[in-house]
Amino acid sequence: MPEVLTPETPTQQSTFTVALIGNPNVGKTTIFNSLTGLRQKVGNYPGVTVDKRFANIKLGKQEATILDLPGTYSIYPNSEDEVIVHRVLNGLDKENKPDFVLAVVDMSSMERGLFLVTQIMDLGLPMAIVLNMEDSAEEQGIKVKTHALYKSLGVPIIQSNARSNKGINGISELIEKKMFEKPQPFLNIQELLPESLSIAIQEKFHLKNTYQAYQLIRFHENEPLLDEGQREWLENQMDSSGFNIKQIQLDETQHRYEGIQTVLDKAVEKTDLGRKRLTDKLDSIFLHKIGGYAIFLGILLVIFQSVFAWSAVPMDLIDGFFASLSSSIAKLLPAGVLTNLITEGIIPGIGGVVIFIPQIALLFAFLGILEDTGYMSRVVFLMDRIMRPFGLNGKSVVPLISGIACAIPGIMATRNIGNWKDRLITIMVTPLMSCSARLPVYVILIGIAVPESYIGPFNLQAIALLGMYLLGIVAVLFTSWILKLILNFKEKSYLMVEMPLYRLPRWKDVLITMYSKSKTFVFAAGKVILTISVILWVLASYGPSSAREEAIANIEVPSNDAPQEVQDDYQSQLASAELESSYIGIMGKFIEPAIKPLGYDWKIGIALITSFAAREVFVSTIATLYSVGTDVEDELTIQQKLESEIKPETGEKVFNLATAFSLIVFYAFAMQCMSTLAVVYRETKGWKWPIIQTVYMTALAYVSAWVVYQILS
């Protein structure tokens, strides 16, 4: 049975929790970053896959947990984010039960911000308000009289401009001294909820607040903590009292906005500045129906060129370091199985993870800058024009843009799409967007296949990388159009996106994003990559004794006085024969006929199999396979090893232009991420759609890779 938080202000406790809440794009994340720095942790709310960001901070002799709730405009049950906010604020989520609420409001959009604030007030929680974005308000001629606002709302109010750290010390002091107050209800909910119904619900669920009873009614269909019997009881009570939930919600919204307008008339002054804001002028350029797309493509090209150019030096240093490390360890340790495991399995595996940190960090830095400047919202608006004819919901743009970083948060972001069919199409095509996990594969293969030359100021490799991201968008549109025809739905949907003011990026937030995303890549993907690397080494180092003996016996042993070149050739043939007769070699040879039309040998086939765990495993798998049995004192880097690999039967390069681009296209389309499949399973509540998604993406990848190989070979 649910038990809702009793809204009583704790005063003596040394450990307490503050829930940070606000609309999207009000500077809540900046305040959270300023308060917590690098102490942030990311988890999941119990029972859902929504990210939970929190941090424990020391305030004198006290410790406070700052809980960053998902951005929301209201506490209505329209999305899972709103369900989470409802659950936390009502105390249904025991693990994240807040003692206080700190609500962040954009001073330039007071009406929208106060709608959420007044709902929290009606829950009776001890709270305070931060009026943020003071500079935006001044630019628009808005002045807030905080004392008048305090008199109307009855809770502490502090002004801030978090981007310049103005007011952050005041916010810290407010939290440390627990300067939160329990407000009076903003609305008389008893005018909306019949008294008899309110009393019955409060007694049944042990609630002490009328608005909490009202919230329980509104969320009863979406609240998994209620069992079927409790839901039926609530519905019977609603039917017997003639309670119309949709009409009451409309009445509540109307009454709330009327009350908010009364407050704003007393507390807000607005002066007509008589000039067009810089944001409007920039929007006329960036949102131009033709020029806007050209600017967006230009920005992407600059980003990808920078990713290549700026990461080249640190990547070369990292690659060379791990090649040198393998050589040094081989000299220091005695020959044997353990030394081979370290030098041929573990070190190449770790190197295959660490080498891509510069690119991952740079990519997320640029995405953070685009988000922080306000440009990403414009990208969403621009792309909506293109995507709508292909059957994608306007709201699909947000998950797809998120998919550039990672498909998992992109798929989870589809929860904001109310129509199930629209949401399903978006889930099915989001993994086709080129995510950061594909970046290591693209970079290593483009580096092999495309010369580092320039067309004007632009690097050919950067243009090739941009082409892969555009190919992902084309695949999304084409697949969405096919799904639109198959599913045959006619519902219309509309995009609502907030256009924040253009601003300079907050470099501290960008650096924190770079750090946290790189850390996630190393410790999340790295665990999978390192584990698979070690398993691969074992499978590649051992095999059936009879097969190994037969393979070695077929190699002609040179005489002792044979030239050094002959001796070296024998050692190379011996290493190749031992690898082919290993367990992994036998597996690779078994699948080789199926992948040979794509230009792949059995080693690439093994990499395809292992990278179904995670796409970026491809590089570490190749690094491990081409390290096993080789001279570890030869300090060749991963790219050099791949470029020098020769097909024994023809003497041609394994990674020629046709094979490299065939692989790039295969990885652009294939579903090679177990984590993504798990999220799709969870979001669609079954294995039907994940299996369909895997089959169609694998088929698309295979056919496309075959076409590319046939054209280029």
C-alpha cells in the first residue's frame, strides 16, 4: 500500500535530501553542476530506465543529497518523466524520498515556471524558489519584485544567474541552513475534488493532503505501485461520485493560470524595449528554409574535421604507448602463458578502449556546446520539416538527435511520444543513427581507406565521416517510410519545442560532460571490451591438439642455414597456422563462406560476432587477433597492423578500399549492441520488436555491405 511523504519540515537531521526541479532549459543542470561538481552519480529510478542524477555534498557538519529530477512543465501523467516526478514528490519512491524541494524558475518565463511551482505548493512540501536567468529577463525588459512574489507565495525566493555563478553561494547557504518553508495551498482543491471522495482516498491510503489524493487519482493508471484491486477501488469511487478526471484537469489548469496571473500582476514589471533581440536576428539566419540546412551541414563538417584533426596526436601517443608497453612487458617478464595473456590479450584490449577517449570526449564536447548555446533546439525544429513526410512524429526528432550520442537514451526519450505507433517507429529506427559507439570503427577504417588529403579547407577523412552520419539519417527516413506504409496509421502529431536564447557555452558544464561521458565509455564499454579481449585471446591461443599438429605439419621447416627472410616467413606461417587451427579460428572458418561475398576473411568474421555485444569491440577484437602469435617487440600500432595484413592466397591487402568501406557500411546499419536490444525489449514489453529490429537491420547491413563491396572491388 502506498505511503505518501508527510510534509513536515525536518530540522535536526544531519543528513537530508533536496529535490531539484524545474522546467526544461531553465538552468537547473547548471545549478546542479555548480553545487556538485564532479561528485555526481548516475543510476536509475527503481522500476524504470530513466536516469537518476544525484550527488552527496558536505555542508559544514551536514551532508546533503542533491537529487536532480527530470525537467518537466507540470505534474500531469503524460510521460514517464512526469510519473517519476509525481512518485518522488509524493514519497512513493522510498529510496528517493525528499525532505525539501528547490524549484528553479526562468525569470523570463514566469507563468510557465510558476505552474509547476504551484503544483508543488499544493503538495505541501517544504520548498524554496530560485529565480534563474536574470540576464535573460533583463534583456527582455522583465523585472521581478521578489518581496511581492514572496508575499504571494509564502516561500523563500533567491535570484541567480547560474551561468555566471551569481547566486550559487546564496543557494548553497539556503540549503545548508535549510531555509525552506512549507507553503499554504495555492488552489482550493476541495472545489475540484469532492470532499467525500477526498476523505475516502486519504483514509484508504493514509494520506494527509487533499492534493496528494487528487494526484493519486490522476496517476492511478500509470502508477505500478498500485495493485489491480486498488485501481479498481479508485475507479469505483470516481464513478460513484461522478468524478470526470479530464474535465477536472482542465478546470484545475484554468484556475491555476488565473491565480498565477494575479500573482504576476503584482510581482512582475515588463518594459517594452522596442528592439529586436539578438536571438530573433540569429533565428532568421539559422532557421532559414534553405540556408539553415547548409549551416547545419557546415557545422557538422567542422565538428568531424576537428574530431579527426585534434584527436590525431593524443591517439597516436596512446596507440604508440600501448604498442611499446606490450614490447617492454614482453622483455621484462619470463616467456610463458601469463606473459602472452598480458602482452597479446589484456594490453591490446585495454588499448582498444583507451585509444578512442580523445574522439569520444571531443564528440560529446561539441554536442554539449550545441546544446548549451541553444542551437540544438533549432536543429530539432529544422529536422522536423524533413522527417514529417516520412511518417515520423515531430517529437521523434529529439530521440533521433540523442541517438547520435547513444541509441539507449534516444530510445528512452521516445516516452514523450504519446501515440504508440509513432513511438514504435521511432524506437525501430533510432539505432540507425550513427552513435558514438560506431565512431571508433569509422575512425580506424576511414583512416585506412581514405587518404589524409584535402579538398579546399576540408579533410577528406572528415568528409567521409560526415557522409556516414548523413547515411544514417537517410536510412532512418527510408526505413520510417517503409514502416509507415506497413503499419498504416493516420494519426497526426505536432512538435512543441522550446527555443531558448542563444548564449555562450558554459565551459565548466562542457568539461563535466566530457569527463562523465568518457568515464562512462571507459568503465561501461571498457568492461565488455576487456572481457571479450581476454576470452578471445584464450580461444585464439588454444585449440584441438590434432588440428594444430596437422596445421603445423603442413608447413615446410627451413634448414638451419636458411636465409633470415626464409626463417621469418616460416615463423609468420607458423603463427598463422596456429591461429587458424585454434578454437576461434575454427569458428571463423565455419562462418567464412557466409561473409566472403562481403570481402571479409575469418578474422573479420570473428570481430563481427564479438561486436554484437558492443560495436566498439570490433577494434579491440581485431587488435587482439592480429597480436596473437606475433612478435610483441614489434611496436606496430593497431592501424599499422591492419594496413599491413595480407591475404596469403592472393598477396592483396585484407583491408583494401572495397573491404574497408563494406565494413563501414555494415557497421552503419547492423544492430550490434546488446544494451540497445535490452532497452527495446523493456520499452516494447516483449521480444517481438527487438527480434524484428535485429533481423531487418542485419539484413539491411548485409545487403548494403555486399553492394558496396561489389561496386568498389
